[in-house]
Amino acid sequence: MIAQTPTEATANIIYPDRDGLPMSDNTKQFRWIVTIKENLELIYAQNPDVFVAGDLLWYPVEGNNTIRQAPDVMVALGRPKGDRGSYQQWREGGIAPQVVFEILSPGNRMGEMNRKLRFYEQYGVNEYYIYDPDRIDFAGWVSNGDRLESIEEPTNWTSPLLGIRFRLEAGELEIDRPDGQPFLSFVDVDLRRQAAEQRAETAEQRANDLQQQSARLAAKLRELGIDPENI
């Protein structure tokens, strides 16, 4: 029998793309996951070296497919955009996702969230944020050396790495982009686009109407023997 070398053993390990768990437990949780993920994509749309993902399995240790976590949203600065079946850290230049988000559902338990906190702390996350949309409860942790420490005032907080601002307004979490614009749902983004297009069309129509009125007035003045250029 030929002994298998560690390299061969590692190469034969399969890292599944799915863990069998649903992305979300309800529509509210799903809406928040998508909103945060897509707005982060929008912020970094022109930066090819920022990878944003939702519900993607992250394997931090080569050779061990049982050490894994699937953050609701994660951001890996310094990693290229592109499709992945999973985030295998050793294939990503050893770079861990620096920022992760978890959106709670009624099914989440404190023990589970504590295990996630320890995982993210152990494997190099710099910022960790949790939002419970049912209780309107927001919490965050930032790295201090090799530990994640709780943020004292998370409801008026700006992410050191992402520059986004978290605040509680009218009984709900609001997130602002670095340029001050709020995070919006896909529907709200499209509604704003349609409104902007309508305003542009209205302004163009008004300009055309004024131009036509001016042309009619000039023609009338010429009929009266008046040169509109000399008025």
C-alpha cells in the first residue's frame, strides 16, 4: 500500500458550496441581507479589488472542510470580484473577509451567535455587525489586536473600513453610504431612477415648449416688420 502524502490528502478534500441551511428564515431577514449586500456592491462597483458576497461559505483553513461559516454578508477588501462556489482563504492570498454582517431571525439563538463571534474573532474578521430587525437591535464589534471588542455606541457608528454609517431613525436601522446617501432597496433605487428620468423628460419638454414659443413669437414679429434680433 502506498502512503498518501499530506499534499495529496489535502488536494482530495472537497469543500462543499452549500451547508444545507437556508439563506434566510423569513422575508424581513432576506430583505435586509439583500439590501446590505447590494448597496455594498454599489459602493464598490468601480473597484475591481473588493469582493462582496451573501450567504457564501468561507473556509479559513486548508485541509479542513468542517471549519466554515457562511456570513449573511461579507466584504473582502483586496480580493478581486468574480463568481466563487465558496471563499477558500488559502486561494485568496490568505486574506480573511474583513467585515461580516449577520441579520437575525426569530430562530437564532444566543449560543449560536456567540459561536459565530468566536469564529470571526479567531479567523481574522476586523468588523462584525449584527442586526435584529424584529427587535430593532443593532450591535457591532471591532478588532483590537487579536480580539473583537464590543462597540459602546453602535447606533451612531461609522465603519472604520467601509466608511458607512449606522444610525437608528424612526424605530429602524438606517445605513448611509460614505457619500451620505442612504442604503436603499432595489425597488427604491429603481423608483428613484424612474423619477429622475421623468424629471429629465419634463425639463426637456419644457425647454422644447419654450423654444417653440420663442420661434412662434419671432415669426409673428417678422410678420409685423420687426426684426426680433434687434429687440
